[in-house]
Amino acid sequence: MVYAGRVDQLQRVVRLLHDVLGPGLIGAYLHGSSVLGGLRAASDLDVLAVSRRSMDDRERKALLGGLSEVSGLTAGTRPVELTVVVRSEVRPWRFPPTGDFLYGEWLRAGFHAHGPLSRNRCRTWPC
């Protein structure tokens, strides 16, 4: 269950996805402990986004910048783990899936040092 204090953070993530991907965004889905009843004080918000197409480098940078503001390890802010997949890469289902973008707090330092991975450098899961 997502608590009321976290709804705003989740809405900000969805708004960011919509702003960056526009009509390319098919849907954003909350998963993990938030919906399975195991949400704890230090749990992250797991979000899966499905897109119609792969993002370009500008969109990846915009998404990274927005997530840097929305996600965190401070009081009142949960870490966000965002996975973006392109529908044609996961439907029909193939294993391992090809991710188009992955963000989590454990990746933050590398993203800030090197920027997001481009599609050419992101061929297998995770990317």
C-alpha cells in the first residue's frame, strides 16, 4: 500500500514520465513492495514505464535530471527505482528483457559522473 505522503512523489514521477515521453508513454505501473504489502520505511518506489519507442539521449538526460529531484534518501522522500521498457521489446515476452532506461539510487553517482547510458550502450538488462 502506498501511503498518502508518498502519493505526491508517485504523481511527480508519473508527471515527469509524461512530460519527457509525451504520447510515447503507454503506461506507468507501480510494483514491488508498494503493492505487495511489504512497504517499509526504507523501501523504494518501484515504477515500471512502458513506452512506444526508445528514448533519445535528450530524453534520457531530462528523465535523469527530473529523477534526481524526485528520488532520494532523505526524510520524507523515498528512493525511486524506475525501469522503462519499449513495448515491442517485451511483447511478446523475451528473456532476458531489453531495458531502455533504469534508474535507482545505487546508480546515482555513476549517472552524475558519466550521464545516462545511450541506447547503443544499453543492450541487456539492466541498463
